[in-house]
Amino acid sequence: MSEEHGRTGQRGETKEFVRSPNRFTDRITADGSSGWPVEAGRYRLVVSRACPWANRALIVRRLLGLEPAISVAVADPIQDERSWRFTLDPDGRDPVLGIRYLAEAYRARDPEYDGGVSVPAIVDVPSGRLVTNDYPQITLDLETQWTALHRPGAPDLYPEPLRDEIDAVNAEVFRDVNNGVYQAGFAVSQRGYERAVTRLFDRLRALSERLARRRYLVGESITEADVRLFVTLVRFDAAYHGQFKCNLYKLTELPVLWAYARDLFQTPGFGDTIDFDHIKRHYYAVHRQINPTGIVPLGPDLAGWSIPHGRESLGGRPFGEGTPPGPPPPDEAVPPPA
């Protein structure tokens, strides 16, 4: 089985997909006590636009205006046997790190490492060494440790009074939705698949009920919780419904979640990070154990993402006391959905 976003799936006694833990969990901190101090221009964020875990970091970076402080490298959505590669760049090398494969930064950190190579990853530019691939912590640290480099008007995506509630919502969403689609897609038993899909859609129903009466998951503004749910919803019909057999309903058949997802997609910092071409080519062409032919579907029709969502009537302010981010840097712009 190919590695999904660089992480090797394990299977327990129940034959269910179990996501491997992150191996490199160093943190970049404001006071530098971790050994990795926050410093503008020192680090490079490596992503795939196909990957939902990396997409979280791209969205948070955009919303907080950290583009000048931490540069980004975009890997080819199609992996080979050495995993994420920089074949989108001239000469097949990342122009800042000078490497062809993300694995080179992993080996610079630990020459003996032979595990999965995952995105998002943050690399120390001067040394070329991987700092962290701890995707849940990366966004939290961008929100709480990088505050001195946030843009004027940056929203508070992890407000201290709401952290317990955000953490609780995130735990449920990760278990049943973010990771649930993979448990369904990589299931090797009918029972394991059905359990995963049942949990997934039970959670989606509960989230629909929650969001029917409020614009955002926690509080009156966008938080880390919305970022984490959005990255799965935006890939749902394009990848998970078909490739991962999460097909009780399409997102477009779930009125509340479909409107919620469009609301976020149309919010600066969300939809402008989404590349549906990368998403579809990765999921359908890389996972040959699920889709042996590698044929990438033409659909779904993406025009619906621009339809008005009507959720302003629920109140709330997308950026709280803050302001929207400006447009993405020209070299980071992605094509709008066709």
C-alpha cells in the first residue's frame, strides 16, 4: 500500500486503519527554549496542495499573514517510491532548500530514519534539517508562538477562553471525520469499512445539527476547529465520496454542511489555497491499491462552490476583531475551480 501523505497505515487486530504517530515533534517557540526560535525567513513550510493535513497549515499561514515570515514549498501531487518530490520546480529541485525529495531533509535530521515522509513539514533553511512533521501542533504554534510576526488585523484562531471547547470539537472531528475517511478508504474488511462510514456520517449529522444554529463551530468567529473540518469537507465529493467509498451522501446532499463549506471556501484564506486538480490527481493516481487503473475522474462539477451560501443570517464575524487577509502572493495563486 502506498503511503498516504507519507504516513504508513498500520492495522490492528480489528484490521482497521491506524494512523502512524508523527516521528519528529520539535516545536518552534517564541522564546526559543525548544532550540528552534521563531525567526522570520529561517524556516520553510513544505506542503502538498492535495494533502488535508498540509492544507491546514496553508490556511492558517494565509489567515495570519505569515507569508513573508515563512516561505512555502509545494510538492508534486504525484509521489514516487521516494515519496514527496519537487518536480514542479525548475530542474526538479526546491529553489530554497536545493533538494529533489523531502526525504533528504528527513535524512539530514536523522540519517538512520527509514519511516514515512510526510507533509506538512517545516525545514530549517540554514541547516536543511527537518524540524517537525507534527501536523496537529504546527498550526497551533503558528497561532500562539508566531504572534510577533502576525499581520496587523490577524484573527485569533485559538482564543484562550475557547481552547477547551475547540480541543474537544477537534478530537471528535479528527476521530470520525478527518481520519474517518481514511479508515473507510483503507479498510480491508467489510466490517471495518462499515464501522468507519457509520461513524463518519453519524458525526456529519451531529455537526449539521450544531451548525444549523451557528455560523462557526466554536464562538462567533473562525477558529482552528473550522480550519480542521473544512479541509476534509472541501475534498469530500472530489475524493472521499468516490475513491474512499464514503458514499452514503455527497457533501452537496447535506444542506447545512454544504452551505457551511461554501461559506468558508468563499472566505479569503480558505478557497484560495485549494487546488482541486492536485487533490484529484493525488488521490486517484497514487492510491493504486484502491484505484488500480489510476484513472482520474472528470467530475465533480465545481461551479457550485461559488453559489451564495446565505449563512450571514446566522450572525458572527469571520475574523472577529480582525480583518481579512490580502490576496495570496502571485507565485502562490491557484486556479479557481472550473
